[in-house]
Amino acid sequence: MDELTGGSVTVLGIPSDENSSFLRGAALAPARIREALHSNSTNRCSETGIDLAVEPRFQDLGDLDLGGAGAAAERIEATISELLDRGVYALSLGGDHAITYPIVRAYATKYQSLNLLHFDAHPDLYDVYQGNPYSHACPFARIMEAGLASRLVQVGIRTMNPEQRSQAERFGVEVVEMRDWRPDYRPDLEGPTYLSFDLDALDPAFAPGVSHHEPGGLTVRDALRLIASVRAPIVGADIVELNPQRDPLGVTAMVAAKLLKELAAAMLQTNSVGS
């Protein structure tokens, strides 16, 4: 970490699935995403022409040592805070979606007016899920009730039940449900933006290797087009909820690697003149 330079984008694996419901397995994801990224079947160049294989501002820190049981959140927040103190932008690989809460806690100390752009099939706004307020079904409730974000925009949503709809109204969340999806949708974002990408935002036809299959989702191209449209500085991002145990052919890992390339490039480009 001592060799990191300000303005770089750093990949950090966060192999935690202790707050998953239904299935475990997301803790295995960072290694699989890196394997796909470095596969000889493709290269590390983004569609915008940034070759991460030779880009000095792109670095990989490996996986975070999460310590003992129950210590993950504190280690995540402290590590992200240290990266931000060094002027580094973090691109985190989950793990389940519970990791986003401690990451955003760290970001909120640096960015007083932070936008969140959240791709997901699920709003993840439960107050408590299966007795756990820190479940991967709850991170955005924790974020919004703590006032860590000035704006939360969610896209890909297709599982809004009455409780989560009420929570969205309570917190003023801007929800773009899939039933209302338009391929030309573009979020009007200004100021520092954190992007959180749950792979089940994508239709299972494109990303079968997730724990929660929700038909009727985004295409990969829908997601890439929307990411490319963001002109606000993307100061951080995460890719979460790959479950390699449900991805025997590595299709979803390759999708995650594609998203990693395009997100890293977008972060470098949107921050090239400062945030």
C-alpha cells in the first residue's frame, strides 16, 4: 500500500459472505473475477481504449484479510479509509452486498455530498432481514438512515415488496424498476458518485452465477451503456454477489471482469481532471 499513488484506481478483494441469506459462496468471488480478468481468452483493454495491462494508475492490492468472525465491517471501513486518505479510488470485489455499508461509511467521511448509483434486482432496503440488520438485504437502509448519501438511484429493481417500497419512500430513493426500464435511461448525476453493482441486476441469461435468480433483468449492454453515460466523477465502486458455486462455466465471472474493466476505465476518466 505504501507504493500507491494518488489518483490511481485500486482493486481490493473483500471475500466476505457472512451476511448472505439463502446461499453462501460469494466469498469465493474475488479470485474467480481475477482469473477471468487475466484469462488468455481476452485482454484487459476497456471499450474506451484504456489498457489496464499497462496502465500505471491501475493496481491490485489482492484480498483484504478480514480477521476473525464479526470483524469484517471494521476492517473494510478502516482499509477503505486508508486508501482514500492516500488519494486512491477503491474498486472493491465482493463478497456479498453487505460489504457496501462499511465501504460507504468510509467514503462519507471524505465526500460530504455523495451520490449512490445502485444496480440490483433487489432494493436491499429491509430494516432487518432474518433477524440481521446487517444482512446483504439491508445495506442501503443502513446507509440512508445514517445520512451517508445525499442521493440514491437504483436501477434494475424487480422485487419491490410493500416493506421495501415503504422504505424507498421514507428515504427518498429514486427507483427505476425494470417494468419501467427504457434503454435510453440516463441518470442525471452531479458530484462525486459511488457505483455499487450487484450482478443479479442482470438477467440470469447473462449472469447465471448468482445466488438469487431474478428473471427479467438488464442486459450486459444495458449496464455498460448506462455506466458509460455517467459524467459525474465515479470515486468508488464495488462488484458484488458473484457466486462461483453457481457459475461452473465461468460465464458470470467473465461478465464481472468485463464490468471491472469498464468501471476502472470510467473511474480513471471521470476523475482525470479532479473530483
